[in-house]
Amino acid sequence: MQTLRKLSLLALFIVLLLPSQSPPAANKGNLSTEPHPRSGMLQPFRYPDVMLTGGPLDGQASGAKSLYLGLSNDSLLKGFRQRAGLPAPGRNMGGWYDPGGFAAGHSFGQYLSALARYYANTHDSRFKAKVTELVHGFDQTIAPDGFFYATQQVARDWPDYVYDKNCTGMRDAWNLTGDGEALVVLKKMTDWAWTNLPRRHDEWYTLPENLYKCYALTRDPRYLTMARQFDYSADFYQPLANGINAFTPNRHAYSHVNTLASAARAYQVTGDETYFRAIQNAWTFLTTTQMVASGGWGPNERFVTPGAGKLAASVTATGAAFETPCGSYATVNLDRYLLRFTGDAKYGDNMERVLLNGMLAALPEQPSGRTFYYSDYRPGTKKAYYRDAWPCCSGTYAEITADYPLDVYFHTAAGLTVNLFTPSTVQWRVRGSSVSVSQATSFPTSNRAGFTVRCRRPTRFALQIRVPQWVSGPVTARLNSRLIHPKAVPGAFLEVNRLWHDRDTLTVTLPMALRLEPIAPETPQLAALMYGPVLLVAISRGAVVLPVSGAGSVTMLKRVPAAPLTFQTADGSLTFRPLYQVRSAHYTTYLNVQPGQRVRLRPKSS
């Protein structure tokens, strides 16, 4: 291990001395690695600043950390070593990942990235050691001409996709663990890509986001040039910026939502408002014309024609309703960018929706590579793993769980913004003073969250807490048990700006109620049952008819005291549970509203 560390330092020294083989620096125009002014609304925390301390998000992330840490390094490197003619001990991973699989070694960079992010968050040396060994092992397999793919076949079929993921992995390995050899590997891959990588060949859609980030790290102008070459403005961003719904059925859903992160990063770097209008309009089109109650979209991995009853038809037509880990990752990235750019709480509401009812509803990743791929919303269905091991969703499962610490809190010059309700602690400096805030909650099984401030000396800052659009009554706030009355508007942030003392506590209660959400305006008779942010499903082997009142209120449902977030009909014949709590039971997501009654429309997002 000491030798590997020395190699990493030596590699960093070498890469800094290597002459650039880049073309002359491109005209940068108004390009900058500094955030555009609008992007300063909310600032992100770093991975070390936030620690999850319990709750379902932490439970899922902890399981992922153990699983990916436990993967065999030899198995992860096997295909690369075989291609390079090196000894290749270890077992085959199986499924998509194998040399003969659908996309050999496709997710190596994502696993590496997640491991680096886990290390940055936890400071657990085991993650750093694994990153170091994987980077060094991968470096040894790179051909003299820079070819780095596991097979010639994957280089023909998925060249852009794999380069994209490997850029992420090596960049994070350098940036988050300090592994200098990863920077050398990144340069080797880019030397090959600069000459050989086909432009816009396969799933290249998030490459510009990575390329801009790689430029910020290396200052190599080739990344700026390639970012422009892979830019999707003419075909996608520009129509969206002009208010045209470009989510057409011929387009792959995940790729086209995922590419919006590239537009967001381009906006940060260039300041071009076209990119901002594109992602803002895209979010509106996605949430109002494509999204179902879980936060999912893209049945059969395609968009639907709005207003034609296609979403309702998809409920019975396909079990491949939402590419869940990949789609959740794309949604959360877009929400995070827009929340930072605008400070608008509706983006936090949407993030909460897809995390609770999409990602948390996924079956846990298995050491064998069995992966939850599609959410299924058909009547009487069951959750199931994907047929092949280690598909693309195994890579995004690793990354999104590693990013949970980034989604909970943001900060401004004035103070702290709370986006998600989950047990956690955040630490930062306010006007030179070290401050931490700990959140205690059992959300979503409880509607209450408490925030305790720790500071060595009294410190003034604003504590802002998201008030979701779904709240069903007056929000209450207590400061050190004393009732206070800050402005609390659904869809905005409640703010308490004061001189905080050590151990001050603010407790907020957010009322929840049952409501029905129709799948689309043209099909109000098909609706999902929600309780606050939580999607409730009927435990049933077939279609369900739900009686409602003329005003659209749910009737004949009562809480089950011993089971959190569980409801039953008055006669006990039908039970409703959160989708994220369902594992093996048959369930029905969308309910048929009793004939002759209509459901009051409530927007999925404001």
C-alpha cells in the first residue's frame, strides 16, 4: 500500500511536468469556472460537511456502502486485465459487466466514483485504499496508444458512455481522495479520446457536464472543445428554451432528462441564459406532462404524448414504467441544479417525491449484481429484479446513494437551508464561527423535525426550512419549546433569523393528510393515493375501486395504529401502505375512482 501511495505522488509530479499535447487554447469567450451570479442563490455543501445519522435514506446508503466496498477488486478489473494480456485472477462479475456482456466494464467508473464519494463523506480509509488499488490496477491495463476499454466490442458499441463514466471515476478519485495516479489516467484516456472518440455516437448526453468539470480540474482546453462538440443545443436545449416540449416519444427518456445536467453545467460555465431557460422549461414539461405520482417517468424508457391518455394506458400496458435508479439520479441532479440556481422550494419538493417513492422504493442492490431496474405500477403487480446482473442502474444506484449528503442542506451567506427531512448533522463556518446543526426526525412516519444548534459562541444566522406544497394545515414552530410564528407558506421556506446560542432547538411540525392525485388531467378517474409526500399503494392482487366523496375527499379510510403510514378501509378489507415499505407483497398503485365521482385535481408540483 505504501508503494501505491508513492506511485500516486510520483504520477502527480509527472503529469504536471508532461508537455501538453493539446491544440492551442480555444477562444473562451465568456467561459469561466466561477459560478454565474444566478447560481449563487444556494450553495452546496461538501461531502465531509454532512453526515446522515439514521432514517431510510441513511439505511439505503449504508447498505450500498457495504456492498460496493465488498466487491472484489480482481473481479472489477478482470476484463480489463484480460484485454491487456495480464494475469486476471478473480471471478467474472456476470451480466452486463463481463467481457462477453452487453457493455463490458461499463460501470467501473461509476463504482470508483461512488467509492471516492463514500470516502470523502466518511473518511473511512478502506474506501480510499480500494480507490487507490482500483486506479492503479486500471492504469496498468491501458494500452500504449491509450486504449482503455475492456473490449474492442464495447469501444465500438458504447465508447462515449464508457469514457463519460470513467472520467467521472478518475476525476473523483483525484479530487476526493487525492490519488495522483487517477489524474494521470484521466489524461491518458483523454489523449485517446481527443483523437479517437466518436462525437455523439451512443449515450453521450452527460459528457459536457463531465468535460466542463474536467476542465475546471486540469485546465486542459481540450475539455472545453469537446464540451462544445457534444453540446445538445440545436436539437434539444434550444427548442426547450423556446418553450417547445421536446420530450417526444421517439427519444430515450433517461438520456434526455440526464442531459439536462449538461445544460445546467454549461449555464454555470458560460452564463448563457438559453441553457437556464432550457432546464427550467424542461422541468415544467417533465413534471406536468410526463411524471407519475412516484416521481417516475418514461414507460418503456420513452416519453409519452401529452393529453392523449398515454400515461393512464401505460399503467396496464407495461411493467417497465420507470427506469428507477437511473431516472431518480437524473431527476435529483436536475432538481439540485435548479434549487441552487433559483432558491425555489418546489424543486426540493420534487426531489423529495422521487427519493421517497422512486429510489427508496427500489429493492436493495445485491452482491451478485441483481439490480432493481424498473418500477412497476400495474394493478396487482410485485417488485422484481432485472433479468441481467450489473445493468446500468447498478452504477447510478452507487452514485445517487453516495450523493445523499449533498441533497439535505444548502447554505448562503445568510445561513442554512434545510431541503430534506432526515436524521443528519451539518457543519460549516458562519462569519468565522464554527456551527453545526443536527436534525432529529422520524420523517416520513412522523411530520415533525427538530433542529439543534451547536456553537461555541452566540452566532447570528438564518435557518430556513422548506415548507412543502403538500402541507395540509397550519405549520407550527417552537423555539426552545416556545411557540413562535414565522411566516410559513406552502411551497416556500420558513425562516428564523436570530442570534443562536449553543443547544438552541427549533422544532417544526408539517401537517399531512390523504389526497388523491390523478395520473393526468384527461384521465381523472385513475388516481394515486398520497399522504403528504408519500405514495400509498393498495395491497391487492388486482385493480382497486376507491370510493370518494363528491368533493374528491377520500372516505372510509382509517389509520392503523401499530403500522406507520398504513391505512385501511373501515371494514378492514383493503390496506394501503407506502410503496417504499413494500417488498414482496402484491400491490396496486393507481386506483379507479368510484364511477360517477371526480377527484379534485392537485398539481404534482407547484
